[in-house]
Amino acid sequence: MPGLWDMHTHVYFDGTASAGTSLILPLLVANGITGIRDMGSELDSILHAREAVAAHRLLGPRMVVSGPMLDGPKSPYKASIAIATAEDGRRTVDQLKARGVDFIKVQSLVPRAAYFAIAAEAKAVGLPFEGHVPDAVRASEAVAAGQRSFEHLIGIFEASSTAEDAYVAGSPKSPASLLATFDPAHEATIIALLAKHREIWQCPTLFWERGQWLVDSIAWRQAPTWRTRATAG
């Protein structure tokens, strides 16, 4: 069987960063993952690990990395860089390019003007940019800007809603509100647009989404697969 790729990881991320080298990387390999796309980690840690794995000094999968995420000025994440203005965005893209990252990761709270500056600068320096469609940006605008991947289907839900303009303007959104304003015609429009742009990928992260929004019970030790493994062990 060929090695598998995990296309959305955070090896050195906030509270789990200390476990990245000793636990997360070996576990990925143990589960057949021989390549990862890391979507947000402490910069020095992930660059060191990428180099050490490539030189066979560290057990882990091959890595394509962004370093820290680019987020808004009030980002809740440690493994991020606060972006408040267009100039912040351009400067940060240039800095990460100089450090040798493989792509730029954008998060949900990037301000609108900064997002388009990031997109332009990433294109100018030859770096793909990927990640969330920010709250202040429409999915169709992200397509036009050349964003290479949409994570978690963010932007698709909003574009399938009659309230997309209100959400972009800052109205609160939630799974319930998105479902309540869902419109099949809006959904068909965004799907048709994406179908014309085969260079733009969707990374739906369905396992994470199930745990975040759709899980019926958090009693994971009672899951049938867990009981089977425990008995076998």
C-alpha cells in the first residue's frame, strides 16, 4: 500500500506543541502517514523537524509546511501571526518566504484589505496561499484571488446561504444559522464556480468536523471501535 498523506495537520500547535516530536510525528508514521501538509505550527519547530526528517535524523513523515498561520489582530492562537493591515500582510509573507516555508496559511479573522494584500504578495513571491476563507471575504472572491485550498469547506457554507453578504459584513454565524438560510440555488452557483477552477482544492476535514459539530456523544471510550481495540490489546 502506498504511504498516505494527511493534508491538514498542526504538529507544533499551541497546547500540543511539546508533544510534536516525541508523540505526534511517530504516531503519524505508525498509522501509515508518510507525508503531511502542516497548516499551522511554531515556525522554528516545524522548520527544524522538516529538515531533520529529510536528513533521516528524526522519525516522521515528509512535510509541506506553512509555519504560523496569518490571522487577525485578536487571534486566539499562539501559532499565528497577528495581521491588522495590508502592510502587515505583505511584510509577513515576505518574512515567511525568507524563512523557507512552502505556502502561506490564512485564518478566519484576517481583515478584508489584508487578505487581498496577502494574496497579491504571495503571488508576487511565488508562494501558494491556502487555508480558511476569512469571515470578511466571499468564497467567490477567494476563488478570484487564487486561494489554492479551502479548509473545512469554510466559505462554501456561507456562499450557499441567502445571508452571505450579511455574514461578510460581520453578522454572527453558526451551523444553525447557516442551515436556516441555506438556498439550493446559491449552493449550485458556488459549486459551478468551483468546478470551473480545478486548481482550487477542497480539504473538508470531515473527521474533525464530526468531532466539532456533529458528534452525538463525547463518550469516546464507549465507541465500538475502541472496545474492539481494547479487547484485542
